[in-house]
Amino acid sequence: MRSSEDLALETIEEIRLAAKVREAMGTLPPADAALIALTAFERYSPAQAAAALGITEGAARTRLHRARVRIAAALGNLEVDTNVTKETSR
């Protein structure tokens, strides 16, 4: 069974990661962020997202690719601290 300290540390790490994702999403133009949100979080297909945003499917796919590359670059330097629990439970 995990301790309450381990659970708290896990929650803190999740909050930190969520903040980094929000920050990366904030670097995108609003229309591209909407595409990412619809496809990644709402599980729309690119065609469904395109229809929802009033653009062609081809345009949606191109913009999704570019947006994903930018988000990956923004999150590329993200380090997950797997030693937090080990260091604090000594």
C-alpha cells in the first residue's frame, strides 16, 4: 500500500505536468490549440475536428502535424522526476 506522502508527491507531479502541457498549448495559435484539444482530449477524428472548426480535413491534418511538432519541442525538455519519492522517503 502506498503512503499518503507518495500519493501527495504523485499528485504534485501530475499538477506540474499538467501545467507544462497548458504552457505548451499556450504557445500555439488559438485555432491550432483548438485542433489539438479536439483530437487529443475530446477524441475527435481530424475530419470531425475540421468540420467543427469550419476548415478542410487536409488543412486540419497539416495544422495538426505542425502543432504536434511544436508541442513536442516545447515538452522535449520536460523531465519527469522519478527520484522524488526515493529522495524524500529516506
